Amino acid sequence: MSSPKDIVASVFQLLENGSKQGYIGEDISQLEHALQAAFYATQEAADDETVLAALLHDIGQFCPAEELQRMLVDNLGKQDLGADKGISVGVVGHESLGAEYLRKLGFSEKICELVESHVVAKRYLTATSPDYYASLSNASKMSLEFQGGPFTLAEAHVFENDPLFNEKVQLRRWDDASKIVGLQTPGLDVYRDIAIQHLIAKSDNQLTSSAPSSRSNLFGKQPRDIMTIVQDMGLPTYRSRQICEWIYAKGATMFQDMSNLPQSLQQDLEKSYAIDYGRVISSQQSVDQTRKMLVQFNNDPRAAAEVVFIPEKHRGTLCVSSQVGCSLSCKFCHTGTQSLYRNLTAAEIAGQYMIAAWIEGDFPRKTGQQHRVSNIVFMGQGEPLYNFRNVSAAVGLLTDKNGIAMAPWRITISTSGVAPLIPRIASELRVGLAISLHSADTDLRSEIMPINKTYPLSLLMSSCAEFVKLAGPQNRRITFEYVMLDGVNDADSDAVRLVNLIKDFPAHVNLIPFNPWPGSIYTSSSTARVTAFCNYIRSRGIHASIRTPRGDDILAACGQLKSSHDKAAEALP
């Protein structure tokens, strides 16, 4: 039997092949269509199975011929819909072929049902939504003719009682929306680990390349989940509070140290669980005492991310990573030169805090002790909102009174501008917001930050306005980050545009002299230019400051982070 890793490799290769195949009747490829659907699912914080279904919903369009012969799904095959009319609108029954193919590979029944239903969901919507049919492309209208046409009222009623009705309809809407030329989305590799972990959980197989382990990581589980574990063990619920206190408030990493738990419970926990933050594989300290650590997760040489601790007189700020690498390719950012490997889990994100807290002496806790690590900023590697589900879970763990119990106003999430999710930072996470802006000129911002082509400034600022409406008084002010690039975005006219863009917001502008990195094409604006730029912003009644570079001698300053997973991968056999 193939390993989950091998299965995912073969399926993803089929998707890769879709980059050479046009999506029917549209100006994008099959791969672009799949990635857009998965992207929309991620943006809606869908669960992993739904995200994978969105990614794989058209896999039946390119199943291998030998697989089709084995499956024998109602005489269906590589017959092109509409071929007799001289047009191409897809493969007959591709939704059933795809579902059966994934089912035989070991994917969950939920994924297979969602994949198989994306055609019938179209039939449902055309029957129940008057505007839906008009919104379809010509190719989609043509394929509907071969797919059975709109549902009857009786068929629609049956479909509405399906337990997965909402997910099936939503997947169809993502499918219909995923036809945008030039939409920037994360690449295929961001979903690889999700698919592998799904197959492992489904089949209880182990990756052939990983060290086998029978213990689950208890660290990173929400207090409510630990309560469920305790209840399933037949124990009183107060034991869950004790366990949470040991793990999150006291920083215990060994069950035998949990002195108020019965020895039998300590032993039971030891058999089934571990407490794992990740492993520091390198650490550097700057002349200004800034510390940069490279942390490896899950014993995977490729899964390594950098975390930076910046000590100051009255506080200590921890800059955490949300992804290994990044998919955004911002021209001035070192991380942007590193390919995205995968999202970090909630445990791996919160684990960065625990590692830093131990190193800086915050554990073991002492009565009346002021915490050295007092603030957290999501400004390390990766785009936090492209990993919203795990970032949200990590913030929940960091702020839960039975978790790490940090005040929400001490946490800030920085985004390059994933506009649809910005209001949810206020409404759901209740933490601070920073916008990596770097230009108030649409064309220039698109040049140095390609994400602006997907979420232009007008949409970004509209989302920021919604954030301000939803945020509490301690988090309403938005920090706009602006890296100063000599001769690029530092002219007087750039300052004027910036002020005009943000003047109606409760705002703080953080001007960042560019920190050079190997291979960068930019240089920093002069001190005099940065100062003049800052003074103009202040003269217009907007708070502004100039960030003092910290850790630039060890490539730990803003825009300089890049973990070594690419090199580690090259060293593997």
C-alpha cells in the first residue's frame, strides 16, 4: 500500500498537470481554478476536509486512464461533453469519477461526497435561485444541459435535507467564483501537508519518512478540548483545569512534574501524550540583545521558522511566524524569496511563545514577576491571514484565561492586505491590527506587493474601516507599516498620498528604514529623508514614528527573516 505522502504526491501531480490544461471556457488553467476554489474555502475558515474538497473537486477531469478502467462508474469515461457539437465543456461524470478515485485512495467520505456533489449543487441552484443561471458562464450553461438540467422541486427538497447541504452549496459557489484571471493565491504546496495529515488520520498509516510516534501533542489543545479528554477518561472536570494550569501557566513539559495529579493519571497521560513546543536548532543574539531563533517542528527538517525576541526597557516583544516561508513575493522582503512550505499549526505558533518565555526566564513563574515576553506581534514569516484558522486557534490559546492568558491588546496581527478577513481580526480575535502598506500609490504598491492586484487599496481601506467599527477601544488604532526605500516610495508626493489615504482613520504610521539582505535590489532612504517624511505626517495630525532597527546584524530585523528549510531540503536524500 502506498504511503499517504506518496498518494498525495501522485494526486498533486495530476493537479500540476492541470497547469497545462485550460479550464473549460475560461482564460485560466485547471490548476488555477482548483487553487482559487481552495483559497476561497480557506478565506471562509472552512475545515480541512472542505478545503481539500474545494481543491480536488475537478480531479475527475484528469484521472489516469488506467484508474478509470478500474472504476467503471456507470459506463463513464473520458468522453468530452458536447464533443458532438464541436465544443468542449468537460468530461462526462467527472464529479463521480473524481469521488470514486479519491475514495479508493483513502480520502474521507465527506471529501468524496462534496466532490461528487458540486454538479448537483449547480442543478439545485439553477432551480431555486433566479439570478444564478444568468451568472453562469456559457460553458457552464452548456454543461448543465448534459448534467441533467435544473432540479425539479421534489429533487430540490430532497437535496435540502442532505446533512452536508450547506457545505455542498458553498463549495459550488466557490467553484463558480474561481475563474478570475491573475488572482494571486497560495501555491499547491500549502495544501500538501494538510492532505498528508488527513490521510494519516483517516487510515492510521505513518509517513515512511517520519519517525513513528504513538503519542499526540497535548500542547496546543484548547482548554475545552483538554476538558473533553479528561471527561472521556472518566475523571472529574477540575483535573482539566489542573492540567491546563501546568501546561500553560507553569510551563510544565513533563507529566511527572504535575505534582497535584495522581501518579496513575500522570502515567496515563505519559502513555498517550507529549508536550512539544518545537525544537530550537539555532540561536543568535545581536549586539542590541535581540535574539533570533530557528525553531524546527515535528522533526521535519523542512518545517523550520524563525522567531525573534526584542527586549526593551518596559516590555519585550516576540515576533512570531505563522507559516514556513511565504507565498506573497513582496519585493523588499527576504522571506518573500523563500518558497512557502506549509502553514504552522496553532501548537507550533503558540510554541514559539513558550520557547521564548522559557529562554527569557518567564518560566517557572514567580509571584509578582514581570514577564519579559509581554507582547506578541505576528510579523515573522508568512501571511497570517492565509493561515487564518490556525492563527485564530493560536490567538485563542494565547488569550484564554485557562490557557496562556495574555491580554488581547498585547497581541497584534500584521497583514499584507488580505482584505476579506481583516474585519474578523476585530470581531473574532479582538487583537490589534497592523497593515503592511508601504505605498499609497496603487500602481507602485502592485509593483512591490503583488497582493495589491488581488486586494487593491480601495478594498483594503474599506476593510480597515469595517475593522475600526468592530474593534474595541483598546484596539481601534491601526498601525500602518511603511518601509522606506530610497528613490522608490520616499518622495514628498508619496507622503502626501499616504496622509490622504489614512487621514480619516485612528492611525499610527511606523516608518521602517529598509534593512538590507543578501541579493536585495533596494537601499534605505537616508536618515534626513526618513525624518522629513515623518515630520510631514506628524504635521498633518497623524501619529508617526521611526522604527529603530533591531537585530539587523544577525538578519533579525524587519523584512530580513528567512528560515533555512530550502537548504535543509536540498541536503535530504
